[in-house]
Amino acid sequence: MKRKVPYRCFPRDIGGSGEVCVPKKYVHGLSDDVARERANEIVRRREKGVKTAKPLPGDDLPTKKSSWVKLYKETYGKDSGGSVEKISEDTGIDYDLLDEVYARGVGASRTSGHRPGATDYSWALARVYAFVMKAMHGYSPLNHDQDLAREAGLLDDREENPASREIHPLLLVGGVAALVFARRNGRRQSVRTVEDA
């Protein structure tokens, strides 16, 4: 079941007519002018394959902590994580594998954009937290880096029953909910409540 991502569209600034559309969360909280400029830059980078560390318009805003970071710290302790190396130590997942997830996160942030205020590096680290919580603990289906999860033996074929899933409170953001799974007897199964996990 694919979740629809709400998009916001703006007139194309340079290089043609039409519109450029980006996920709403990538322009949330920005003025219309800055949001239009940001959306155009994200699409320009994506279309041309530009990977640059140059900040996007609007990146000077403060950002919120990812729900995956919060869930990770709830699971492993408030002083856990903080770097790919520490996440590897906490979880037992190979450092090189997590470093590849991180590198892909930096690349995705540079070519596809990110929320205002986030850096390429904070976006990539949040992707590592999401990878661990989805692939290792079964919170929500893994929608990125599935090849790496299979390589590490963290992802198996599973049947999904959308009707039996419950929502973890930390994953409720703006009316959008993630799905909760738990490992039981070595197999990933959907659970009715978080307490059952």
C-alpha cells in the first residue's frame, strides 16, 4: 500500500514553462517567494543530477528532530546514537553497511531536497535511524535501502495485513501514520498494540 505524499507546485522560474512540484514538507513554514525559489532549486538539482553541499533557500530555519531519532532513543536510551559508528555499536549492524545508508542519505538530500533547516548530514543520519528502526525492529515498511537490508539479513519476505496494524504514537505526524510491526519467533508480524511488541 503506497502512501500518497502531498505536493506543492510552483511556476517554473528558469528554463521553460510549466510547474515544479515538491513534497509539502520540503517547503513548510517558508514564505511563498522562498518556497518557490527552494522548489525550483530542488527540481533543478534533481533534473541535472547536481550534488552540491550548498544550502537550499530557507535552510537557515530551525528544524525539528526526526520521529525516527526519537523512536531510536526511546528504544536504545537517550544517550545512544549520534553517529554512524555509535549506531553500529548500539545495534550490532555492520558499520560499513550503515555508512552506505548514510552516504545514500547525503546523496538523496543533495539531489532530491530535504526539510527546511536540515543539513545533508542530519538528513542522512535520520535516514540511518529510520533504516535501523524499520529493518531491524519492524516499525513501518522499509521504503529505502532494501538491498542493504537484505544483504544484512534484516529484511525478509513478509505478508502485510493493513487491517491489523496499529499506529505508534511517536510516528503520528500531521495526520500521517506509520505502520508498526514486531518480530516474533524470528518472523516479522503485525501487532495490534505497541504493548504487544
